[in-house]
Amino acid sequence: MILRQQLSIDLGTSNIRLGIPKKGILINEPAVVALDRSNYKIMAIGEEARDMLGKTPSDIIAAKPLKNGVIANYRITEAITKYYTDKVLHNIRLLGPEIMSSVPAGITSTERRAIIDAIKSVGTNNVYIIKAPLAAALGAGIAIAEPHGNMILDIGAGTSEIAVISLGNIVSNSSIRVAGDSMDHAIIDYIRKKYNLSVGEKTAEKIKIEIGAISPQIDNKSIEISGNNTISELPEIISITTEDTTDALKNPVKEIIHAVKQVLQHTPPELASDVIDRGIILTGSGAKLRGLDELLSRVTGVPVHMAEDPEFCVIKGCNIALENIESYKRSAIKA
């Protein structure tokens, strides 16, 4: 029996997620690879490689193959895509699988081609691509094919995608390379300047997730962190509060809000009216930051709602689009 399997891929800056229509999400792993520096042979992928970040000896490199939603190292991206595709499909295929992949709305044609080529390297020419805001909207339960304006703010690790969607496509949008990773770096810089302490990306991400907030909160949480004092160069332990993260995140949040306002300003009046009625839908891992919905609603005057399981909306949307490809030909295109 000839099999043509279906597979969805969300190739993100921070995580790679794979799913199969009707089966759901099967892979959710860090998009990190550890390499032997001498021959670039892959030593570890996913969670195992992520645990090595910032801890490797000089002969091992632990790195993310994608940056700001686009491929930074093609060969490693190809390897990680093939590794997880084989893991999901178990190599039981006579025909190349039918694959749906999300891509940032704002990438260049060259960047898009690199992603498509990396996916095709698994052994298929049957690839569809869908812009991330469209996939996120589908995954959030929005009927994107209807003649109504729906606004999505998808904050991933590498990019923040803002789009107003109607009739299965994007009417106005902005894609900025300010998102979760930018927030982590802002926390790192803030701690270095205020406390003379040098910390890594994993520590900054932990701070953001556990106590982070972008507006003042009633419960000012705290967390103990360790790093190297930049003056004495010796290890040190300090306590960081939610208030610290609010100060640290001001600039990246300001850029995201500016982009949201720009998209609203360029939205046709009839669709803008729909957005006011329906609100802005938050998706992506960055949507979980405390205070984001209230702040956005306050500065735009538009209701803001967080999608269910926001970090999985894009891969869920890819599954939906692939399973119903005839219905979403305006949204997903054959690569």
C-alpha cells in the first residue's frame, strides 16, 4: 500500500514542533543542537542540547540553528528537521510526506526559500507554507476565511507577528524581530547594569517565565539567581524582583506596542470596526507575560484576549490548514 503521510512543522527560533492532523502535536523540543567543533558532527539535539547551553567546553558548540525566525545555519536546520521528521514518521513512507510549515510573515523571499529547501530535504516536494499569523489565528479557533476583521499578535522567541486577517489572508501586518529572545537580552543587560552581575540566557528566561511582568503587579515576586560579579569576577547570588523585570522589559514591549498601533492605523475602517468588536487575540509563548493584555488594551482602546494554549496555536493551525487544504487555498500556498 502506497502511503502519503501528512506532517505539520513549526520551525521556531526557540522550539521546533511537529504535528499530524487528527493526532495532534507529537514533538515539542528546543531548537538547539550541540556540535563537535572539530568536525561539526551532531552530538545532541533538543532538550539534551539545550541543557548544554552556556556549559560546554571549548571543543563543543551548543547553538540554535534559527535566529529571529529565520535560518542562521542551514546545514544544522536541515539536520534537526530531518531528525524529528524521521522520529515522527518512523521512516514508513514510500512517497514523500505532505508537509505544512509556518513561516514568519515578514521574511524575505531568500529566507523563505531557505526554510522550504530545509523542509524538502527530508525527501518530499509536496510542501505547503502558511504565514505564522494565519496559522496562529486558525489554531486560536478563528474562522479566518470569513469576511470579518480579526487581529492577531503572535509573540514567539525570535519575532512578533501582528496581523489583521480577513477572507483567509492578511490585510495589514507588521513583523518585527523583537520578541521573547529580545526580552531575555533586555533582562541580562538590566541585571548587568543595576547589579553588576553577568547571567546567561537560560537564567534570564527563567526570570521572565517565573516572575516576569510588563506592568506593576500587586504581588511583587522574587527569585534568587547566581552569576559572576562583573567587578570582582567572582560568583555571586542576588535576589531579583518582578519590579526589576518590569523596568527591564520596557523597551522591547514599547517596540511591540508601537508595531501594534501601526497595524491598527493601516487597517481599513470596516475591518478596524470588527477588531474593536472582536478584540486582539494574543498567541505565542510571549503572550503569557503578566500584564501584557491589560497594557495593550489600555494603550489601544481595544479588548485583548489570550488564546488557549497560546504557544501551540501556530502548530495547531498548521494541522488544521493541512487537514482542510482545499478550504484554505487562499491561506496556504504550494511551495
